[in-house]
Amino acid sequence: MQHYKIIHRTYYNYSNYVNLEAHYLLLRPRESHELRIESFNLKTVPKSKIFWHRDVEDNSVAVATFDIPTKQLFIESEVVIQHYNETPLDFIVSDYAINYPFRYLANDNFILSSYMILPDEDTRTLLNNWIYNIYKYGETIQTYTLLQKLTTYIFNNFIYKVREETGVQTAKQTLYYGSGSCRDFAYLFMEAVKCLGLATRFVSGYLYAPLMSHEVGSTHAWAEVYIPGGGWIGFDPTIGEIVGKDHISVAVSRLPDNISPISGSFVGSSGSSLNVGVWVTKI
């Protein structure tokens, strides 16, 4: 078991006073048999009233509402967790899904269908040709092996770049540029997995990087694939590895744009700037 402390600070600065609308905060890690929360503190300046709920993906969402005008919004979460996913390969795949290709069982397929929606025809054609570098259709291969090959291929053949711009590159853009951020690589992986006929979803969270634990970091993104018997298994093409004890999941979604850590709006005539700092330390 590993102990981690995660501090996530966000500053919005406005050139004039504004009235803040409700802000939606996806900052609390997803609790499971692999992850337990020891403590969680959330504060805002100006002070807000916070309501909690679980969204359709079972993510824990804090809704912050504000009463007074302000020229700055500060949001800080501090969480201490116990992490038990030290042997991520310790799972049993259902017999029918050990080798690829396979078909999900009818009941599972019904539930998973929204995570299997194919990209547009042009993107599909491009990805199918690109996948040929990794897997030739009709070849016998274990399902996990195929997914790990896809993960390492992206890691070995694309250049990682920090992108300050909001949003996610399309799969076509990432293939064209040959580079991207963690969220771009996760989305490319997802679109390829859908072309293979498997269910996949986007994950936003944190990554413990020992060499950077005392430096200002950022959130991280990867993808999960539903493997019968194993469940939702995480793959991180940014580092070329299966998701394990150093990954802390906060939110999941079938679409990457749905799970920004903080989303909200303001009313007023003002410019704004954003600064974010994330620290993940082992304790």
C-alpha cells in the first residue's frame, strides 16, 4: 500500500470585479477497492457554498456557488489517499476474451455501446491503416498484449509536448503532428481501440513522478479499456505502461471534454487569466 498527498491549486484572476456563476469541481479521487481516501479538504476564496453529487459516470462532483463579486477566484483541494494497485497485472481475463478478436456478451455490449461509438469514416480509415503497424487483422494475439503494444507504440513513436491550449486534438491531428499532450495520446489510443471493436473511456487524474514530486505539476490523462473478467483496465500511452500504483484516477467519461477538473463561468466585463499548480508526493 502507498500513501500519497495531492495538492491542487487553481487561481483565476480577473481585470475587473465579476459575479461568479456555479463552478463544477472534479477534484475528489474515485474511491474503490484500489483507492481509499483518508482525508479530503476543499476550500475556495471567496468562500462558497458547496453541494456534492455523483454524475452519470459515478464521478464525485462538487458544485460551488458564490454570493459576492470578486477579482480573484482561488480553489484548493488537498487529499491524502491509500493506494493498493501495486500489482496491476493481477487480474483474470474471461476465457472468451483472452485472445483477440472477441465479442462482448450481449448484456455487456448493451451497457458498453456508448463507449464503442466509432469515429467518422475518414478518421476510421486513417486509424485502420495506422493500426496495421501494430496489428494485422486476422493475426492471433492475446487481448492484453494487443492493447499494450498499442500503448507502447504511441509512446515510442510520438513526441510529448505540454499544451496550454484547452481541448483535445483529434486523432487525425495527433497522427499528422506526430506529437501531443497526455490527453491527446489518450484520445488517439481510445479512437484506435474503438476501431478494434472494444469499449474505452477517458480518465483524468494525477500521476506520481518521483523526480518531479516537489515541483509544480499538472493533471494527467490516460484511457481505460473494458476487458471481460478484468474490468476497466487503464493504459497510459504517455509513459507506455499499464496504469498502476502511481496513477490516481479522479474522473472518467466516454468523452474527454466532459471531465475538466474545474468548469464554470462569470458575469461581467473582464479579462481573465488562469494559473494551476499540482503537487503529488509520497508520504
